[in-house]
Amino acid sequence: MTTLYETNIDDMDPRLWPHVLDTLLAAGALDAWLTPIVMKKGRPAFQLSALCEPESAERVRTVFFHETTTIGIREVQVQRH
């Protein structure tokens, strides 16, 4: 089963995102992407998402916590077709 990790971040320098995405892919993510979102009080933010297989899940989670300002992530099991 494939895992989808997501987090919303509104306090990072946007110039760091390419490095974060590259690091996620190097850690074994099948795909990683950013979605621009608007948080409460109209604050601009990004939702960072990554798909990975079980064997790379720990490395991908580590990148979320070490390379971003997140304090938590969502983890959802998904099926790919």
C-alpha cells in the first residue's frame, strides 16, 4: 500500500521548496509536490505532499521534519492504479 504524507506550511522561505522536493525524491518518494493554499485569516501557504512505498516511509517522514518547519504531518494509506 502506498502512503500519502501531507502538511500545511505558511512560514517557510519559498526559495527552499525546490531543495525540499529534491530531498523528498532522493529519500525515495515516488512523487512530491506543492499546492498553494489559503489558511485562516487569509494567510498564503503551501500544502506539501509526498507519495511513498513502505520501504521509504521513514526516510520521507524524516525529510518532512528536518527540511521544513512543520510540527506534524498527515499520513493516509492510498491505492495507486
